[in-house]
Amino acid sequence: MAFRTLLYRYFFFGWLFRDVTRGSLFERSAAWRHNVAQARWLPTYMRRWFVVGALLYAAGSFVELVIGAPLASALLYVPSALSVPINAVTIAAWAGLKALSGPL
């Protein structure tokens, strides 16, 4: 597998899940059960994004305060801030898969 694909799969979890809106009732139910089973990986993705966001924030703080380059630190602060909504979406998906019932 290409490194680019591995890097994508390391940070984004969409490839783990199946579409629950297509197929017959049995196919949708099977896809839902598959997605519920795959939800166990979502805390791992949340942890990865939290660590990357914290490291980018720390690097941005270092660049801004120690090196004294506030414009360069923005290149680190922006991806750090983007890790927050990614984690929010992941938490919502995880909670939804744990709390909601399957398709009817």
C-alpha cells in the first residue's frame, strides 16, 4: 500500500464504514451492524487528532514565543485549531453509533 494511502487511513476513518442508505433492509441492517462494530476504532482516531493538535499547538507556541515569528506560528496554529472540529465530528459519530438504533 502506498505511504499516502496509509497516512490517509491513519488520520481519517471514513474508509472503515459502509453506506447505510443503499440496498435492501437486510443490506442496510448488515451495514449498520458493521458500522457499530467499527465504532470501536473511533476513540483511537480521536486520540491521534488530539495528540497531533496538541503537538502543533506546542510547536506554534515555541515558534511564536522563543523564535519570535508570529506569522510563521500561524502555519502551526491553524492545523492545530482544525483538529478541534475533527474531534467534535468524530465524537458525534461515535456517540451516534453507540446510542442510535439501526435502520428500519
